[in-house]
Amino acid sequence: MRTPHRLLLSLLLPALFLAAPGTARAADNGSWSVRPVSSAVAARPYFQIAADPGQTVRDEVVVTNRTAGPLTFRLYAADAYNTPRDGGFAVRGAEEPMRAVGAWARPAKDRITVPGHASVTVPFTLRVPEDAEPGDHPGAIVALDERTEKAAAGGVALGVRRAVGARVYLQVSGPALPALTVEDVRIVQHRPLVPGLGGSTATVHYVLRNTGNVTLAPRVRLTARGLFGRTLLDRDLTKVPAELLPGQKVELSEVWRGAPQLDRGRVIVTAAARDTRERAGASFLAVPWLVAAVVLALAGAAGALGVRARRARARRSVPARPSPPARPTPSRPRSSPSARP
């Protein structure tokens, strides 16, 4: 069965291994690895390049085959982005449009064959346009195994291609403008039918968006206030992206266990990063389902009784129609007694 192109790309991204910043190791999936060529001082875990608009930078990437047999790869440069759901660092597929590193960097070879247990070094050139916007432009140099592996998902045959990429952190000189927003905060409540029987939880959904031109490491705090300003929740969140790239947004959620079953309040999400701090919130009303049903039923019954009472009062207040006047009965003329002779 032929694999749709969109499914192929969607499966490529989870199979892309990229070394995390600060880890002195190559991006590696166990079969092959991709890394910058070592400097004279130490091994580099990723490419970190500072350049001016119009400048050309040259560097080298090393692809290592950890298997016994030869492997053939397609080499290409790609733009990076955050995955929408968890904020992971991912890169564009080879056929997707590129705007930054993916469009500006070119390996000297676009296909290489690496013998088993060997490495191949490939130079690449990165030409920064004269009109490049200042700030961070993350990307990667990717080695893609173009062989398609078969996989099954939900009873559908799919093709999977695996890739490994070394991160490229390009910084174009100019003003740095860190900016972060918190958007679309909402709360979904999960309460027991009967108060006190079972725990109550809530899920807080929110969106983080990097509206500046530098990569941010956001710190997020979730607070909740109830009636009379009582503190119901106050904690730092850990499920946030380590790197929120410029122009990217991520949709995140946090489970609130022990949420109130009967209260009214507001949840607030506060995000802070380099020289920026923003917050947004959403109000909530917590009422147990049984109580809500009883209240609605009583309200409905009271409304029905009220309508009936108004109708009865309306009928009593209508004045009775006056009866029509009785018609006069015509009187017969009395006959005078005839005179007797």
C-alpha cells in the first residue's frame, strides 16, 4: 500500500534525533549520528554561529555510521520549529518550504554513502542574506535515510523514514527583542456526580507564543484563587518547552488534582523568560453535577409554578362582562268593559 506523503512527513519528525543544547554528544539514533566537526579545543555538540547580514560562514558536519554495512543518506539543511503539542525541537522535512537556515545553508554533497563503522565529513556553506532579520534562526543539518521502513498504525500500512540532525543555532546580529505572550487560557472540570464521592480534577489549557526574535526558556507558574481570595493552587509547571523558538507557539495543559467541587474563582497562568513576563487567566464556577441538576430542576419547577400563578391572577383580574339589558315585554292594551245597555 502506498504511503501518503503527509503521513510520511508526520512520521519522519518523531524519528529525528537532535542533540539537546548543553549535552556534549552527537545527535544519535543508535545506527548513525550527525555532529559538527570537532574544534581545536573540544567536541561541539551543536553548531553555534553568529553572523552579520550578508556574511558567508563555512563549517563541516560529520556523519558516522554505527552499523556494520554501508548506509546512504540525503544531506540537507532545515528550519527548526516547536511541535505544537509539547514544544519539542523538530525540523522541516526535505520537501517543505524553508525560510532561514534551511534556505541559506547548503552541504557540499546532497547524498553520501558511509561505510560500516566509519565517518564522512562534509563541508557546508551558510550565506546570510543582506536583508536577514536580526535575532535567532534555529535549524539543523540533517542526514536522512531515504529507505522506507514499513510500519502499521490503526490497521493502516505506513512508510517511515528515519533521520538524524545536528542543531544549528544561527544568530544574526542586530537588536534582540524578547517577547512572550500567554493566550487562550481555559479550564475543563471533571467532577463527581455526587459531592464527596470521588476526587475532582480539572485541566488547565493554555498557549505560549514567542512573539520576539530570540529563543526563550520560559518558566510558567499556575495559580488559582477561590471565593474571598483564597489560594487554591500555586505551583511551578515542569511540562514546558526548554526552548521556545522565535515565532512559534505551543499548546500546553496542566492537570489540577483536588480541584474544588463547589467554588467560584479564577486560574492565572504566568510565564516569564528573558526580560519578559506575561500573564492571562480564566474564571471558573465549580458546582457538583447532582447539585446543578437539582438546582436546575427546582428552578424549572419554580418557573412553571410562577407561570401558572401569573395566569391564574390574570384570569381573576379580568372584569366580568356586563349582562345585556333585558328586552321590555310589550304590554297588551286592556279592554274596557263594555257598557251594558
